[in-house]
Amino acid sequence: MTDLLLLHGLTYDHHTWDLLRPHLDPERKVLAVDLPGHGRSAQRPEYPLEEVLEDIHQQVTDAGLTAPVVVGHSLGAIVATTYAAQFPATAVVNVDQPLLMGRFGDVVRQAEPLLRSPQWRQFWNRMLANMGIEALPDQARTIVQTSTDPRQDLLLGYWNDILRYTDEEIKEQRSQELRTIGERSVAYHWISSFPPAQDQLEWLTSILPVEVTVLPGGHFPHLSHPADVARALPA
């Protein structure tokens, strides 16, 4: 059975996978990391993606994982996609993260002055209000509310590429990563809380085969539908 590497979303930590783990085969080797600056991982002055990937790969190597299925939630799905383009992987499972920026990129760029100000938390609170957290089951909602540490350095650090690059530049980078993934015959599965936008889906499927599963219920399908997400993971 293929090893599993689990990557959480921005400001969260490895505990966001706690409800998924009981649905996994106990014989399967699973590594749920804390991304740099999150959870048990030390804070850093900056969080360039290349350094984040090297940190993750060192943990994968130390844990003895071999070409894992890389599962990433939200921003963790972008990290998972990039990881699979650079290091051995069997499959990528993208949990609720469009790879093209679209309106989100515009919103983050317009909010840059606020994100760099003492009032940065206002923007993050607006983001949280659209994630469907209140509709989660009690245990899942508690995990989302307690396994997070929002900080200004994390938002600016992990969104730095959005602030530095245009949508077209980011699209070309993601396209190259997906082409590499396709050339390596790495499977790609997108688990979304809503039917993917047609432009996103057409772009993805023009580069490599993509399996899509829709699990309605907000931004945390691995918490609202843990058994369904576990069944969707490649063996």
C-alpha cells in the first residue's frame, strides 16, 4: 500500500487530519507534517516555496516514505502539486484548492496594504466567514477552531507569490508543474466542495487526466466527509 503524505492549509497544523486518520488502513504509513511556521514547526523570517518543499522532503526522507500519495488541503494542495513535480510521488490529491488564482488573486493583491497593516486580521476573518466552518459537525468545528494560529507573517509569507507575480505567471508555473506530473504518470485527483469552474477544469484536463470528486459542505471536506475522502485516496 502506498505511503501517504498529508499537508494542511494555511495557518493550520497536522491536527486537521485527525478525523481522516481513523478511516485509513492501519497498515498504511502516514506522515502528517506541520508546514514551516505552523504547529510544531519553527517560525522563519520568510517562507519561500522552495525552502518549504525542501523541509517537507527532509521529513519524508527521515520518515522513510517512498513516492507517497501527496494529499494537500487548500494552500497545502498547491504545495502538494509542486512537491510532486519535484520529488517522487505516486499521486496528488488536491482537497478544495483551485490552482488558478482568478478572483482570489485579485482580492489578495487589493488587500496588500491591509495585510501589511496592524489590522491584517480583518482580512483573515473575512476569509474564515466564507469557509463554512459553522456548518461543520461539532468535533470537526472544534478542530478547525483550535488547530490554527493565524499570523501576519504566515499570510504574507505564503501568499508572497500571489503578491509578486501576475496570474499569467502563476498559471505558467502551475502548468509546467502539471506537465511534469503528467510526464511522470502521477495521478491527479481533485476533491472539491463545489463543482469546479469550467475554465479551471478545461485547463487542468488539457494538461493531464484529472479525477474530480465533489463533496458539498464547505472548505474542509476531509473534516465534513472524512470517510468519503479516505475512500477517494489511491491505494
